[in-house]
Amino acid sequence: MTTTAPAKAAAPPATSANTLAGTRTLIRFALRRDRVRLPVWILALFLGTVMTANNYKTLYADPEDRANVVKTMDSPAGLAMSGPRHYLDDYNFGSMLGHQMLGFMAVLVGLMSVLIITRHTRAEEETGRAELVRSTVVGRHAHLAAAVSVAVLANLVLALLLAFGLSGLGIEGIDTAGSLLYGFAHAAVGIVFAAVAAITAQITSHARGASGMALAVIGAAYVLRAAGDSGSSEALSWLSPIGWAQRTYPYVDNDWWPLLLCLALAAACAATGFVLSTRRDVGAGLRPEKLGSPVGSDALTTPLGFALRLHRGMLIGFGSGLLLMGAMYGSILGDAEDMLKDIDEIQEALDRIGGSSIAESFASMVMVVITVVAAVYVVMAALRPRAEETAGRAEPLLATGLSRGRWVGSHLAVAMGGGTLVLLLAGIGFGASGAASTGDGAMFPKLVGAALAYAPALWVTVGVAVVLFGWFPRASAAAWVVPVYAFVVGYLGQILQFPDWMNNLSPFGHVPQLPAASMNWTPMLLLAAVAAGLVWLGLEGFRRRDLETK
């Protein structure tokens, strides 16, 4: 008697239901993980906008003040830094907010959205958690769908906060209809860049690479917008989602239709991201890894060379960005006196800084902004050992003859040296462009020196990060307080006249404000000594504590 085995049932075809299985659970999990991060982002963007709108009432209280701003903004450099000329036709407080803030805030909203996507997709795959989660009843598209949903939700919450918060200020020209459009213009741009990150997360196998490519798209969008608005070719602005958002003209025309372009592009990019995710394995990227040399270079056998290789992409990105940022600020240096001479509050801040000319005083104020961006780089670089530790990559390295001090020290050397390098590049861009716009060749060495003067303050920032990493590793993210506080008290504080003791709490507040002020080496040497002490203290803490293992 023979028997036949029963035929196996065919596997059910993949459907949208099972490819998205577990999405709601992952959304709740992502919101739980970001219960602090997202509110901080949203509240910072909201409060920054509301404070700026309130300050406009003080800075430009009289119609004559706003008329003077129109004259100074109606130049290629002014329009490149702000937005399209049409806002200038009726420059009330609302149109001023849309003109000067929308493009700048769109970059920050895009940054928030990109980080949300990469954190909950590519970073999960890079650490191996995504593979573990997908071994359960979780669909192929659930991770990406959850990340996109969280990004959309964060942008919508920000949009509603801006809409109701701004309309409730009772400021002339800032009405409910314009505020609603202003808020949703932010959300539309944020959703576009979230969808762009959904694509870049499929291309590379590394979270930093995915974020870097998406941030490069944001930078390109801003440059296209600036080039188009400056008058070279308005068509360039229509190639940028930031340009679309600005051309809704909130508080002026209140045109909603450009947001449809944002939503169409976001839908196309998100759909592309989902399709591309089916063309690769979990943990891999569409772009194949380059085959390394059969023989490793001698530099990679040293801790410093290996750390430099790990930081190379981020260092190149920040260096290029700060070079461009310095050149953009330098291009308006020649118009600084005309732009700012009729704004009493800023004029008072420049008078307190000193300097032989408005251009020098304005350059000193702008240098704070450039330095804060460089501080963002050094915090990211100084916290890289923490990322290596939590990912489990530090343990096998330290199991060899490599000491803890040499391992962390190599990353700190790259952070300090790299921070000094990006300051130098920013100074070169600022100095070359500033010298050209003012017609004063002496501005080049002055601005390069002014940028490098902030290097000891950057080293102190690295020291704070390594102390937190060494003694309180779970609180390492608190190192971000240093650049944020430096921007608030160092830049906004000069305009809003914060007390001096607040500025003294920041390492950047002790740097001579070159080129307006004269050089003073004493605080520079003290900052360098403090940085050395903090680094030593942090290394001691890391030597004494247990290593986080996997």
C-alpha cells in the first residue's frame, strides 16, 4: 500500500495588509522612543517662530522702519538670504515673517524630518534590531510606513501649533488664514524631505550616509531657491520645494496651490522608497559596498587613521557647508551698513560689539552663527565613541591591545582638529566673499583669524561631551545644550540685550569678537586649559566605568 504526501498549500500572495502588518505597533513604539526628542524639536521650532514674530513688533514698530527694510532687502544678496521679491510689495508684520523666516525654518523642519526617517529605518537595520523585529509578525513595509507616519504626524502637529499660536498673537498683518497657510507650508516641506529620506535610506547601508544624502538634497533645494530669488533665474526657485512653500505667499496672497506640488513630490518619493525597499535585503543598501583594497593602508592600522576614516564623510560635508555658508554671509557684508543702519536694536547691539565699521561689527555677530554650526559638528564627532559603544563595535576593538584612552583620544583628536578645519574653511569663504563685497582686501585675513579664534571654545565643547560620555554615558545627549545655549545668548542675546552673566556661562562668550574687538590671548589660553582638563577628566571616567556590551 502506498501513500502520497499531502500537497503543501501555496503561500498566500503578498498583499498590502500583510506587508504593513504591525505598522500601528511600530508607530506607537517610535512615538514612545521619541517622547522627548520630538516635543523638543517641535517646541523649539514653534517658540523660535513666535519669539521672532513678537520681536518684529519691537524692531520694526514704525512703517518707516519697515520701509527701510524693504529698501535694503530689495537687492540680490538680501533676496538670496530671505525670499522672493513679491513679499516686499506690502511689507507688514505677516509678510515680513513669511519673507524672512519661511525659507530658513524650512531647512530646520527638513532636518527634523530626515532624522526621524533615518532613525526609525536605516539606523534600526544598521544595529540589527530591524531584522529581529521583522522575524515576528511584521510586514516588509511596516518600518518605513511607521517612520513616514511619525514624520507626517510631527509636521502636522507643528503646522497646527504655528497656525493657532501665530494667529493668537494679535499682531497686525498676522491673521488666521495666513497663519494656517504658514503652518502647513512648513508641514508640506517637511513631508517632502521625509519622503526624500525614505529613498536615501534604501540607497546606502549606513544611517549617517542616508542622512548625509538627504541633507545634501535640502542644501541643494536651498541653494536653488536662493539663486532663483536673487534674480539670476526665477525658474530655479520652481525647482525647489522650499521655493514652492515660499510662493504660497502667506499673509500676502495666501495661495494654497503650490502645496499640491509638495504633496505630489512627497507621494512620488515615498512610493519610490517603498518600491526600492523591495529590491534589497534587510541591512543592505541598493548601492553596493565598494571593494576595499586587498591590502589595508598603514593609516587604518592606527587608531587615529581609523577614526579619521570613520569621520571622513561628515567632516567633508560640514567643511563644504560652512565654506558655502561663509561665502553667502560674506556676499552681503558690503551692504551691511545700508541694511542695518535704520534698525535701532541691531544698531545698538553692533555698537556694543564695537569695531571701526558696521561691516566689522556685523561680521563679528555673524561669526557666532558660523561657530555654532561648527559646534554642531564637534558635538557629533565627540559623541561618535558613544555610538560605537552602543552599537557593539567598541567591544571587539578594546578586546585587543588598544587601550581605552587611545581609542577615545583618536576620536577626540579628529573632533578637535576637524572642528578647527571647518572653522578655517568657513573663515576662508567668509573672508574671500567679504573682501570682494566690501572692496577691502584686508578683510580676508581678519575674518580668517576671527574664525580661528573660536577654536578653543570648540575644544571646550568637545571636553564637555567627553566628560558626559566618560562619567554619565546615558546623558551624553546633554552636550547639545552647549551649541544651543551659545546661539541663544551669543546671537539673539546681543539683539535682545541679555545680561552679561548669561553670555559668560558659554565658552563662546569669552572669545574676543574679532574683527571688531582687539585680540586678547588670556581667555584663549584659559579656554584651551579648561578644554585639556575636561578631556582628561572625561578619559578618566571612561577608564573607570564598565563598557556597555551587546
